[in-house]
Amino acid sequence: MTHSDTGPAGGRGGSRRGGPPGTTAVLIGVQLLLVLDTTVITSATPVMSRQLHTGVGRVSLAQGVYALAFGGLLLLGGWCADRFGALRALRWALGAFALSGGAVTMVGAGPVIALRALQGACAALAAPATLALLIDLPPRRARRALGWFAAVGAIGLALGVGLGTPLIAAAGWRAGFTGPAVIALALLIGTVPLGRGRTGGGRRSAGADGRPPVLLSAAVTVLLAAAEAALLARSWWTPLAALAAASPLLLAVLRADAGRTRPVIPPSMTAATTARAGLVLMTAFGGWQAAEVLLVAVRLDSLRAAHPWLAGLPFWLQGAAALLCAPAVQRLCESGRSLGPIMTLSPCAAGLGFIVIGATRSTGLAAACVATVVFGVAAVSASTAATLTTASAADAPPGRVGAVMTSARQLGTSVGTCVVGALLGAPLGSPGRACALAAGAVVIVLGLAASPRGRRA
């Protein structure tokens, strides 16, 4: 099968029966697993370091290695999903993820860094494979499934942050690994019926050259590694300098890829105005979610130390707000006319959330709850609109589409973490407050600049 045999979600050609009942639930469950696995452990880093009798830096390094493997290998994972079949790639990823999570609980904390790197590679294979299978569903079912996929990405992050510290504090550090491993095993079993009655899960793209995605993945890895390593430096400006130094390499490789006959990044994802705006929004969404988690945690640091469950309340409310808004947002996104306003207003709403956090010298619990509810609505709106617009790329291999979408979000997350981490260490009178106000202004400007005004999806 050639790449042109597959079209966009909502308009992709080919014979598709959509798989047995429960297909969408299993695939969305994979997305929830990946989001929770990242956020639960990240938010519980201080608690885990105390339980393991090691420094916060070692636990942070393990999570940094996970993020590096995940973000750096996504494009290669998308190529594998197209080359060997998305369903086969997903099963490989879930099996290895479950085994590595179980290994952590048996061998102890010694090799946790290496095992987290393996789990990051598994996530880099599972994420684009899951999106490829969702895109390959029948048109109407694909749009609805992608809408819930996007919503779960927004909801899962909020729930993971709210759940991480109290869960690890109550059940021990191993719970952060056994829980995701058990879920991965259950999802692997759930994929068994997916191979029956469908054609999309086994599609392969024969003859594809694996060298370009390897090169592009290496460039992304260098950028992410520079951001992660610079965060360990003592100087507040070092992360910004490292990010600025590594960015030209990625841009050069992207430009070279665009000139190839069969580029890794499908041209249809960057040719249309709405598709480009969707990628920009996906990147901004990843950046502001990372900034939000860091800033709310900093502003509520004393409360989190004394009452971890209470400090998680704002994130629980954020997840609830996103869940309640998700059906309405999906209905609005089904209309092409509503996509443009949603893509403009969601970053503006997120910017207002940052302004609420930075409006006072000390953020109270009530203000944090208001801000995170606003973030929840903005997150589910941005994620749904960006996912539906970028997934509709015509004549593009679905695995690669999923990889580019996830890479955009992951790059935004890394850049947001790097920039906010640097600014929090800057010699300012109230760095948390100044950083929140600056983030609010930047996100609003990005939303206005990237808006596909007057365009239909």
C-alpha cells in the first residue's frame, strides 16, 4: 500500500470496518496510561527521593531520561508504526512497558534510570501507533475518538499531578511503577481482539527509508538533551543559552527534510494554514501545561508539604472542568466555523489563568482553583482543536502524522519547562509572580498570532 491510499481523519480513503467494540476505549486508555505515567512520577519527585534515600536530582534525572527518550524517538516511532504496522508496534510497546515497570519493582531502585529510558522509548512507539489506529477508524468514529483522545490528554495531566504526591506518599515509590505496568498489561490483553475485523491496524508502508527519521530524531534529541542538561546548571540563564544554541541544528535538519522527495514530516501538515496553526497550537499547549504545573506547584509549595491532598485540589478541579467541557467542545469542533475561534480563544483563556496566578504576591488555594479551572477549559479546547486539525492531513502516513503531533506537544513541554525553570531562578524580586505574568502575555500573543482567522478547517 502506498501513502496516498490513506487520507485524513474524517476523510481517509480505503476500506475500513473500524474494529470490534471497545477499540476506541482501549486506544484512549493507552493515551491515559502515557499521560499518567509521566505526571504521577514527575509530581511526586520530592516524595520519591525521600523514600529512596537519594537526592532529588537522581529521581529528576530518571524522569529527564524518560522525557528525552520519549520526545527524541517519537518520529522514529511513527516511522516504525507505518513500516511494521501500527497495531503490531503498539503491542510491542505495551509488552515492553509492562515488563520494564515490573522489573523496577523486583530489582529495586538501582537501574531505575535505565528502565525509565526503556519506558520512554516504549512510549515513543506507543503514542504514534495509537494515533495511527485512531486516525484509521471510519470517518465519523475517528473524529469522535480523536476528540476524546485529546480530552484525555488534558484531563490525565491534571489528574496525574493531583494524584502523584499523595499516592506515592501513601503507597510507596513502587506504586508509581506497578500501577502503570498493570494498566499496560491490561491494555495489551485488550488489543488482542483489535486485529480482527479491521484492515488499518496491519497497514505497512513498504520500502520506506529509515535513515531520515533517525537523523531527525537525533536532532530533536540533541535539543531536548540541551534543555534537560541545562536545567541542572546553577546559572539561571544557562537553560536559555543552551536552548538557543541547539535550536539552529533542529531547524537546519527540518529544512533539509522539507527538501526531500518523501520528507519525514508530511507536507500536508505544514502546507495548509489551518494545519500549521494546529501544530503551533499543539506546541503552545504543551508549553503552557508545563509552565502551569511548575508555577502552581511553586506558588503552593508550603501547602503541598503540609497537606498534599489539599494542594492537589486545584488539579482535580482542572480535570473535572476539562471532562465536563469535553463533549461541548467536540460538538463545536465538528463545525469548521468554530475551529478558528476555539484555536484563538483557548490560548487567551490560558493566558488569563497565568495572570490570575501572578496577580497577587502569594497565590492562595482559592485563586489557584480558579486559575486551574480556566486552564482545564483552555486545555481541552486547545487539545481537541489542534488534534482534529493536524490529524486531518491528507495523503499522509497515519503513524507519521501521530508522531509529528506528539512531537510538537513534547517540544513545547520541554521548551516551557526549560524557560520557566530558568526564569524561576532569575534574580527577580518575585520570580514566580513575574514568570506567571510573562507566561500569560506570551501565551495570549501566541494565540492571537497563530489564529487561522477567516479559514475553515
